[in-house]
Amino acid sequence: MTKTPVVSLSFFRFARPAARMWALAMMGAARIALPKVPGIGFWKLCGSGTGEGFTPLPNTAVYAILASWPDEETARAQTSDAGIFNRYRARATEDWTIFLETASARGNWSGRMPFDATERSITGPLAALTRATVKPSVALKFWQKVPDISRMIGSDRNVAFKIGIGEVPLLHQITFSIWPDTASMAKFARINGPHAEAIAAVRDGNWFSEELYARFAILGETGSWGGKSPLETLELTA
């Protein structure tokens, strides 16, 4: 049987100041441990922004680990049992991991395409990830656009989950969101407003030196976020 590559995205919330300092330090230290996890492929350590994450101000309470795996069994086993994930979990007040199958992807991340797309047709809920490297010369213009987009996506009731994370503050921006269907996501993208204006500005001004867009089928989850499952409002078919 052919195994399907899987992506995991794990979020950790840290309440105590000492735990937050530890998590910040691990943005460097975890780079030693993560490559040693059996089965792990592409991986990234990420911080987050304040509010829903779509701001340049760092949120010292929330960090994330994104990783690719050869199959779902390996992804679930290693995010549950590997020492580095347990070290994060032991200090966090809450954690949540979502497991994803890459349906489509285009672009590059750190000079490569990190996801193996299956070209699966998604008929139900899906997750979307965008990642961009913002050119330093236009970073201020970019972040002036973001607050309005944040308010817009925050008021969209179709969005089951949304967060902004990144590897390097101000210059590397990742958005991750979960939608009930492709129609809802496409409708948000088409609405005239801050989001459409920002896309036009990015294209006209060539603001990004690298960008990636991916859509995922949702396979499952472990843990909780905000005391509940972010997927509880969705009807999953995966």
C-alpha cells in the first residue's frame, strides 16, 4: 500500500514567564533536536503575533512546530512520543496538533517545495497555508496593510481557526486558516476590501522574494486550543 505523506502543525501555549523564556530559547536550541526525530522531513520552528497572530508584535505565549512525515502513523507517533515534542508539551499549559494531507501546493519555502501534493479533490473542510518572505525595503508597507486584513478575517464566521506565525519577525510571515469548504475560502479572497487591496499591492510592487501557497485535507487532531477543538464546528470526511 502506498503511504501518503502527512504534515503536522503543533501549537503550544505557555502561561508562566519562565516557560515563555524557555520557549523563546528553544527557537534556537530545538534546531539541534528536531532533525534527529525519526521520520521527520521538512520542519520549521515558528513564533506568533499578538491577537490572532496577524500583527508584527510578537506573542511570547504561543509557538508552533511544523513538520512533514512519510505517513500519518509516523506523524502521530512522533508528535506524541518524541522527546522534543514532549519537552514542549511538559511546559505548555495547552497544546494542539492538526494532521494534514497536502492536496495542492505551489511556490517555495527556503528555496524548495516542502510538501508532497497528492492532488486530492477536497469536497469538505480544508486548511490553507500561505508563507512569504517580505523584502526588507517594503516591510513597513506590508505591515501597514495587515491590521485591516486581520480585522476582516477575524469577523468572518466561516473561519474555524486562523493564526499568523513566522520564523523571523517582520520578514517571514505564515498564515494558517481552516475553512468549512473551498467556496467559503474563495469568497473571502474575492471580496473587495483590505485583503484584495493587499494582494494587488503585493503583485504590483513585487513585495515578496519568496512565497508558497498550499491547501490541505484535514485528517485529524490531538489536544485542544482555547479549551476546545478548533474542528468541532466542522463536519470532517477525512
